[in-house]
Amino acid sequence: MNLLLPSDTQLDALREVANIGCGHAANALSRLVRGQVDLSVPRVLVSSAAEVALRLGGHSPVAAVHLGMTGELQGAQMLVLTPRDGAVLETVLLGGQPASPLERDSALEEAANIAASACLSAIGRLTRWRLLPTVPTLRRGPGQDVLRDAMGDAVHGGARRVVVTETHFTVACATPPVSGQMLLILERESAGVLLARLGL
């Protein structure tokens, strides 16, 4: 399975898997915020973890929740927001009530955990695999550094090639609206295993 130069059919399949998984994640998040969560069409990047981190993260600060995976796939999921969007989402999740920094961080981690569980459950139903997220970890800092560290943890080194699906989401009911990214990160070999499971 050559994912250095994936075919159009393979890219379409990966986008569809991400679309299904992130769609369920968005539905779970919409229940938490009691409002609509809109998604963009996923895009697929195939490169080294360090290169993807630079392209998606840049130098601006982010708040990102990282979750690993257990099961037949090796990789991770991430919910990535700007500090402002993260703070607004935390406020919405807590119903506007005053909270300590620890409580606010926990609310964001739990929301990411629920969304990631919904995503992996949907992919699991599609593949008939049992996939579960690991304990969420909140990281803050420059985007490329946060993403590089999280991807390095997921694929055992920033030089390894990864397949990343990126989906933008918007929580329109928040004031102001919240925007962020849902990332599904797979080791290249795991992406090949997934495509083989789908008959590709």
C-alpha cells in the first residue's frame, strides 16, 4: 500500500472516514454546547509529523487537547483552538459559571474526550474494530510545537511520515462563534491497514 503517493480513491476513502468520524464528534459536541456545530470538508495531508505540524500549527499560540488511540490503529486525535476560542468554548461548556483554571481545562479535556470517543466509535462501526481514546492531555504553546510534540508521541518520532485528516469546525451558538480544528492522525502503516480493511 503506497501512501507516499496515495491514489485519488485512497484519498477519497480517508476523507470519507474522517467525515463520518468527525460528523459523530460534532454531534456529540453539539449536545454539550446545546447548539449546532458545523464542519468543513476534511482534507488529507501525507508528510512527516514535523512538516504537518508546521503547516497546520504555524507560530501562533494554541490550546490543543491530544488523545491517543487503543485498538487496531496507531495514532492520535486532537482538538485544536486559538486561546481565545478555547476560552469561549470553556465558558459555553461551563454554562457561563465562574470556574477555576483547572475546572476550565478539565471541561475542555472532557469535551474533547467525548468528541474523540464518538469519532472512534463511528470508525469502529465502519471497520468492525474496537477503537478507544486514551486519557486526554491539554497542551498550550506555539501551534507547530504543540502539534509536533503530540504527533511525535503518537507516531514515535517527528521524522516519521503520518497521514492527517484536518476538519474545521464552528460552534455558531457561542458568542462570539468558536472555530477550531479536529485532527485525526495515523501512522502511515496504520492508514494502510485502514484502507486495506475498507478493501482499498
